[in-house]
Amino acid sequence: MLNLLAISGSLRAASTNSALVAALARNAPAGCRVTIYDGLGRLPIFNPDDEGERTPREAAELIDAVTGADGIIVSCPEYAHGVPGGLKNALDWLVSRDAAVAKPAMPVHASPRSLFARAALAEIMRTMSFALYEDGLEIALLGKKPPEVEALLAESGNVLAMRNALSAFADFIRSR
């Protein structure tokens, strides 16, 4: 069983990115379990002086979750042509750890317009030495209200796309 950790870079209650990772968790193929990390908003701002024995509990939980996962999935919105501060903060807590080194990671996208954030996130994750699986998934949910988002994510073609993306990511993880 592959254990995948999914992180939404959005803190919005009606986030399409969060809806996408939740749908991935519901539609995981056999042999994969997707757990959603929900502590992004509780992480303290990264401070290198607070590493080691002084690492805050919330940051230690993130580090342990990433370390224990076989791979991570990141769904990232774009704010002002960049990666949202909360997600960048979470990644900063992993920078000086081994948790990210060679950890398979798959970006997924809820908007076809997040091109700047995609490039920035890929650069950050490559710099951190994640093993980036770039053939992720995009399901266009931008501008949709929650009932529309749920209906789109339940469409058979999108369910199949999610399962196929997770299966391909699982193959990528197993091949390493």
C-alpha cells in the first residue's frame, strides 16, 4: 500500500484546490491511500532559530507526515503570480530536513491559469530536491461554486483522470 500525502495550498473554506485533493483521496485506486494534510493554517511562520529541539509541534507534525509518506501531492493556487505564503511557509519548514530529499511529489491543478505559480512551485520543489513527477493532473475548477465543483469532480471522465494520474504517480514512485 502506497501512502500519499495531499496538501492543498489554499486556506479558503470553499477552495477548489482543497476540493481537488479531497476528490483524489476519495478516488484513490487500489494500492494507494491518500491522506490530506490539514495543518497549513496552524503552522507558525518559519524561523531557522526554531529548528532542531525547538521545532514547534505543528511543524514537527508536518515534517513527520512528509517523511512517512511514500509521495506527496500538492495542489497550489496562484496568488499575485506566485505560490501562496502558507504553502511556501510549509515548504520552508522542510528545507533543512531530509524529508523532501528524493521524495516523489506530484503537482495537481484546479486552474488552467496558474502558470506562474506552477513554475514557481516546480522551481522551489526542485531546489529542495523533491523528485518531481511533472505529468500531474489538471481539472479546471476555477470560478465554480461548491456544488458545481463537486459535480465536476464526480463526472466519470474526471474520476478516471484522477485514478489514472494517481496510478501513474504510483508507478513513478515504485520505479525509483
